[in-house]
Amino acid sequence: MAVKQSDILRSVSNIVSFIKEQTRSNLIEANRNGTFELDERTLERINNIVETSITQAYVKSSREIESVTKNLK
């Protein structure tokens, strides 16, 4: 059974979503533990920048994933 390109892209998208969620959680936890001290507004801004950066990286690299999966057929 051949793996579909759409299945691979969906899996990678799920992984990226997990990375964003875990990063957000880690930043919040580090702030609570005193690793650094940020007010909620600043922490939210940082989280948004990090999440946007991860999304941009995924979008830019998804073309590479599409190219590789086309060659698997």
C-alpha cells in the first residue's frame, strides 16, 4: 500500500501543531518557575512570535516535503 502525499503532509502538519503547543506550554511553565520573569502580555507576544515563526518555517519547507513525496511514487 502506497503512502499518500496528503497523508504525509497531514502528519507533518500535526507534528508542527504539536511543536507549537509544546513550545507555548514550555514558555508558560518556564515563566511560572521563574526561569525568566515576564508579564502575561509580554509572554503572549513572545508566544505569538514563536508560533508565527514555526508556521512560516513549515510553509516554506512544505514545498520540500511535497517534492520528496512526489518522488516516492
